[in-house]
Amino acid sequence: MSNTDITELLTDAAAALKAIKDTENADRESRRAAFESYNDILLLIGRHAINSYEGRTALLTGLIAELAEFNKTIKKENPIAAQVDELVGIADKAVDIFKSEKKALASE
């Protein structure tokens, strides 16, 4: 997986969280959780170099954790369920990439 692919995945997650944060359909708690996760993902991007396997796996681990934490705050009957489904898809991609990165690191 390339650095660009991982950066794109993080950017997609940040954009989806920002959309939830900015929507009027979300309840206050969902918007707060989206805001916190959005900020955390931006900090992840800024803190970690992704030129190494270790940097990429750290980013992916952080992304997975942030999205999992945000998803815990959402109920499926929530009016932002479609946006949450998008985040679940991003998290699933992150898990797949993480597994590939760990496998590549182990074979070095």
C-alpha cells in the first residue's frame, strides 16, 4: 500500500467526520464525537511520518481506533446512519491495509 493510498483513506475519514460534525441532522452528542474524532485524525496525519511501515501502521491503528470509538456513539436509527456506514467502510479498508502492512513488516 502506498503512502498516497493511506493519506487518501485518512482524508476520506476526516471529510466524512467533518460532514457529520457540520450536519443539522445529527444530534449534539454525534456532532461532538465527530468533531473529536475529526481533530484526532488531523493530529494523526500531522504527527506520523508515513515513509515507513511503522509510521503507516501507527496511522492505521489510530484511524481504526478513532472510527471505532466514534461508531460506538451512534445508534443505527440515527439520521446520520448513511454517513456512519461510509465511516464503517473506511474503517474496514483501514483494517485490511493494516493487516497487509503488518504482514509486509513481518516478512522483512
